[in-house]
Amino acid sequence: MNARADDDALSWSGDDDPTLDVGSEDAPALPPGYTAVGRGSGATTGPSAVPSPSAPGADHEVSTGGAGNAALIAVGVLGGVYLLYAIGWLLGGLRLQERIVADAMLIVSTAVAVAAPAIWFGAVMLLTRTAPRWARFAWLLAGALILVPWPFLTIGPV
């Protein structure tokens, strides 16, 4: 094979386009609101940054960073703990009903106890949307300590 055939195998048609050169004067312009990143980003023309919210004519929403991976995993683990607590309250309440006369008050209190972990988790997630993350985790940990299913732990599942 000759050297030209080897070079042709490693190129695409249109590689000779002058707008693809990093230092080209004919660099493509970015649409408003887009930011050039990476190698050769300095060669783009047009707006290269999102206007600040205080700039006149800025009518876009500024998005804050979402929760990180560790925060999402921690919320998922705590949600699983609350689910296990609900199951524990159900098993403990059913076990208490076998030992004690099943009256209406015990049935209602068992239903409320089973719903309490889900209500606490939902209320914390709803009411701490704008609060700092540490406050959300503090309330979730407080609920994990308060809502321990004592009937399940003291009597057991059987």
C-alpha cells in the first residue's frame, strides 16, 4: 500500500473544512444561552456565557444544582428504613392483637402506627424542599429514632 491510501483510511470527507480548525477566523457562532467547553472553546464566536439573572432582559430561570449521588443514596436508604419501620409496626401491631383483645382502638392505633413512617417521610421531603440539605437529613434521622417499631422489637415477629 502507498502512504496516500493509509492517510485516506484515517480521514473523513469534509476534514478539509476550514471552519473545523481551532484557530479559524470562520469559527461557528453559538446560539444565545450556550457555553462553549472543551478544547478549542475559545475559538467560538457569539455569546459564550449565560447572562446573569440580574442582567436586563434575562428572562430565564437559574437552576441550582440538584442533590449529589451521596445525598440521593442516603435519602433512598432512609426511605428503605422507613418502609421497614412500617412493616415492623404492622407485624408488631398484628402480634399485639393476638395477645390483647382486638378492640377498635387497637386497630385504629395500629393503622396510624403503620402510616406514621410514610407520613413523616413525606412531610419531611415536602416541607424541607427549600431548606438546607443538612436540615432534611436531621429531620429524617430524628424520625428514624422516634418511629422505631417497639412492639416488633420487644415481642418479635412470631
